[in-house]
Amino acid sequence: MSTLTLEYEPNITNLHIYNNILSIELDDERTISIPLSWYPRLQHATLDELKDWKIIGHGYGIAWETIDEHISITGILAGRKSGESPASFQKWLAVRKQ
């Protein structure tokens, strides 16, 4: 297994979601774009839920508490998709439909 080593670990400063794309602004002036399909909970969230985010850990990550989704800058830069198992996601989706 490889490990991601960064000379500088940037912090998240802002984000935008549009056209099924999560666009994350970093303090080193980069913007990283990721398809929402990488994070099924985000893809299935309502607009209000998507707007209910906060930066956590002084810019280390983003949290959507209402849908229990947390994404770290390390995971983003490493290109990691959601690590949630299909069974866990289906259980979460079933509870939402109740």
C-alpha cells in the first residue's frame, strides 16, 4: 500500500456544489473538482442538506452532519472515493425513505 506524502498539506477554505460536482477551494490557491458520484451520500442528499456543510479541523476536512458524511483533504488529494460499503449505504438510504 502506498502512502501519500505531501510537502505542504493545504487547508480547505471554501466549497461549491454545482452540476453534480464538488469544487473545493484550498489555501494554496488550487481548486479541486470531484464528481458527487464519488460520495453517494452527497449524490443522494437534498439541496438543503448539501448546503449544510462546515469546514472541520482548521481546514483539514468537510462535514455534512445531517447526512453523516465527512471528507478529508488527504483523501481528496489521494483521489479516494467514499469508503462506505454498499451494504452500509443501502441501509442509510432505506432509513431516509422511511
